[in-house]
Amino acid sequence: MSIRALPAQVVAQIAAGEVVERPVSVVKELVENSLDAGAGTVHIEVQGGGQRLIEVADDGCGIPEAEVELAFGRHTTSKLLRPEDLFCIRTLGFRGEALASIAAVARVTMTTRSRDEASGTMVRFEGGQLVRRERCARPPGTTVTVENLFYNLPARRKFLRSDVTEVGHILALAVAYALAYAHVRFVLIHGGREVLRSS
């Protein structure tokens, strides 16, 4: 058997597996982006244990229109400028892999607006590919909607636990962040029912 390079889509799915193991991994990455963006409120909505839908909305600084697509690239980040910055990281995320990894294994829609812009931007990715981009009306901040997690990796879906178990992991994570970031309001909704609201 000869050695050959893997197709880009397969490489992206393998790399995504290092970041996105289950629904709680998605929530963790998105909540950390919200906290790094200076959010005062983080609203998390989950359906089907996170397999059907995960939505994280915040009132943070948002992403400028010119940078929205770049945010979904591999190893793209606003948190490191120089190699020496690695030794003084003050953010939760910095590797620039989360959004690209999530978009490789789900259908992802992001709406965002920076505080300096009059309108927002909406982008939609499916299997890591941009399929839609348009301007939209929204307040400053960012909303990331993740649908059909692992739709293109059926073997990964088989290893997930019940919806109740997966939501239990998400609730434990949200409670931990609510305790660690008491100045931020966290709301978690599962299946249309509020299961957490911090003050």
C-alpha cells in the first residue's frame, strides 16, 4: 500500500476530534470565546442533548465584518500576536482551532456585530465550507448556532451517551463557569426549559 496525503476534509475531521469530543466540548469552546470577548451575559440553549442544537449567545465585543470568515480558519486567533505572547496568556482560548473544528463536524451559523459597526454579519458553514454570508441586523455581540453535531461522522454519534447524560455534562460546566465568573450572567435552557440562571 502506498503512502498518500489525506484529503483536506478528512484532515479537518480528524483535527476536530481533538477539540470536539462531545456536545459539552462545543459548549466549553463557545462559552470561553464569549468570556474572552468580555460578555456580561452568556445564554446557552441546548436541544437533543446538544446533538440537535447548541446555541451560545453573548453581548461581548463581537467580531468585525472583515474578520468573520477568518475566525473559522485553522490557527486563526486575535489572542496571540507574537511568539513571546505564549508566555503571558490571559485568555481562555488562544490556539485558534475551536470554530474551525466545530464547523468541520456540524452545521454552524454565526451572527455577530462589533460595537463599532452599524449592522452585523451572518455566516453559515456546513462541513467546514462556507455556504452563506450576508449582512444582518442584531445588537453588538455574537451568537453561534451549532446544528446536527457529528452529522458527517455517524460513528462518533454512536459513542455519545443519552441526552440526559450529555446535558448533565453541559450543566456541570455551566455551573462551574457561573461560580468562577460571578460577574457574568449565565442562562442555560434545555428543550425549552430553563435549567440554570445565575445573577
